[in-house]
Amino acid sequence: MGQTLTVADEKQAYTISDKATFLAHEDSLSMLLEETDDMKNTYSMIVVTAERFADSNVKGAQAFVDWIATDEARQMIAEYGKAEYGEACSSISIKNTFTSRRGTCPPLLHK
């Protein structure tokens, strides 16, 4: 992605980049559109079942999913990049639902 920004800068062209790479890159480019629902880079977390994937660390995966939804983790993500770049590189939005081939389902309950 860094090379893409370099070429866009050299050619005075338009490109699309993630915010963290844009902030870390040294060039004369300016951001024209920072956020739109069409361009969100969404990540999902799924804890797989040990019944289907025997070698999976299901407890570790569930611990990570539980941790990422804590206030501590959300604050870390919200602050990441501010000291170095003057603004956050990412944001987080937790939705407690999942989507399967059958559509959107209610939250999973776990022990």
C-alpha cells in the first residue's frame, strides 16, 4: 500500500488507502474522503467449533473475542496512532450478532 501512495503522489493521481498507511506515509497527498459506509474495512471474529476443527484453540479464541469487546481494548484501539500521527488510525464498533448462510442470527451465548 505504501508504494501505491508513493506512485499516486508522484503522478498526482487518486488512490484508495487505509487510514493507518496514509497517516504513516510521507508524501504531499491529501485525504479527500475519510469515512463512508461504502468503504468501511470491516473485520469479523468467529470462534470455530472444536468438534469441526479439533486443533483449534477455542478457549483462546473466545478469550480474545471477549477481551476485544472490553472497554480497555476499545480504548487501546481508539488511542492507537494518536501520539505519533495526531489522530487515531482505527476505530472499533462491536456488534453482537453473526451472519450465517441462513441470514443474521441472534448473539451466541457461551460458557
